[in-house]
Amino acid sequence: MRTDAPGIVLYGPGEKASRRHDNVSLPAFVVFGKELRVLMRGKKMPGIIIFTDLDGTLLHPRTYSFEEAMPALEQVRQRNIPLIFVSSKTRAEIEGYRKRLKNGHPFTSENGGGIYVPAGYFPFSAGGVMRGGYRVSVLGKPYGDIRAEFIRLRERTKAPVKGFGDMTVNEIAALTGLSREEAALAREREFDEPFVFAQKPDERFLRAIEERGLRWTRGRLYHIMGESDKGKAVRTLKTWYEREYGRMVTIGLGDGLNDLPMLRETDHPVLVRKEDGSYEEEISLPNLIKAEGVGPQGWGRAVMELLAARK
């Protein structure tokens, strides 16, 4: 155990497992944007995985910039730490940020609906089927089924609620602050339906979702989905990493209620401030770290402190 950073305690693999894996190599990606090839280049696996939300966490809640997190992102890159995007965004949206950040690691989309592992990333078959250069594990229900349920429940409850499937690209852009191009990618749903209420949340509609055996969650928007969530996806990915590399220390960063299942699954959960300076009031964990700073600023500070405790 190390306590080099103020208020941060980070446990190493050897303290929670019977053996260490100091000499294991981490894949280094030499082709990006095409099918990934993986080489083992003799760099030590650092024993850490970072799972992170995007909107409002790594990305600024209004501008979607990650600029303030760049020093921490560079540290993560230099130390070969897997940075896993765990987002409510679609696969198409996430792929754009993976390219911008030169991130070749697995990711999970639409609140844990799908897990995407680049071809060849693990030396074993990490579940699912091959599709578009990924091995894809589907944890959620198909979007078509979710959308049909959404419409039925809306008609039954007469709730004043509107989903992405009801909106044009321009309407989604106006609602979210995304560009038209990004809004079009946000509309390419596979597993969940984001929605908004005309006024205050309608509890009848939310109860109706639960009575149908479905789930709802809330980030910037509400979402209806099947039985998937971010926590299940993180747990699955962690199992695959530990199968190959042994015990890993996990860091999770989020800002909204939909991040709670992910944060519960990590050793060091970090809650990032919202733009108004508040924290999500429905998230309370005994070991929760509250990052100082909004979005990428808080993200960067928390990651730098946690990594300093692991040098």
C-alpha cells in the first residue's frame, strides 16, 4: 500500500492476491483505424485499469473538450495503462473519440449494452462474435425492441416523453449541444433509447418501465434499456484482463447516476463535479473520491493523484 498522494490510498496487486505479475507485457497497437495488430513489446503491465465515463467526466459537459485532462492522459499513455471508455454514447460516437485520443483499448457503449474488444487484443476469444474489427459481446436488448417498448409504455401511461427516435438530427443537436454530425452519430442506437420529459419526470412512466422488466437510468438524459448496465460491462472486462494479467487495480470515474454501477465495481471510484459545482447526490459509496474540478479538470486531477500513489 502507498499513500504518496494526499488523501489517496492505492493497493497493489500483491496485497490482494497470492501472486504478482510484474513481467507481463501490455499489447502495443501498431495499426490504428484499420484492423488492429497487436505486438508484445516487453513493457510491464502496470497492474491498473482505468474505466471512465465520457460526457461530463473526461469530456466537458458543455464543450465536450478533453483538453484540461491532457497532462493526465499523457501519463496514462506513457505508462501503458488501459483506458476503457464506459459511456452512454453510441459505438459510432465512441470510435471518434478513440481516434482523437489514439486509444486502441476495448470500450463499452450505451450504458453497458455492448462490449467491443479490438480483434487480437486478448490472446483468447473474449466472448461474442466478430463484427467490424471487434469481438462484440451484447449485454443489452436490441434497440428495435427497446424502442417498441418505449412507444407502448408512452401510449399506455400518456406520459409527455420524447425519445431520440422521435427527434430529428437538428433537435438532438439543440438538446445536447452536439454538432449536427455528432448528433447523427448519437442517433445510431443499438441498445438503449435516450429520452426527456416535457416537464418534470413522470414517475408513472418510470414505474411502468420497471414493471415491464426493463431498466431506466439517468445521466444528462434519461435512458431506457434491457438488463444491462455499466457495472456488468466493467465486471466482464475486468475478468478478461485478470485472466491474462492477474489481479488488477481498477479506477472508475463518472459524474452521473448511470455511472453508479461502474463505480461500485472499481477499487477506486471517483465522482467528478458537475458544471454547477455540485456532485451527483444519489451516489454515495464508502470509498468514494470526490474530484475537485468540473469534467476533465477534475478527471485530470484525480487521475494524476492516483497514479502518483502508484509510482
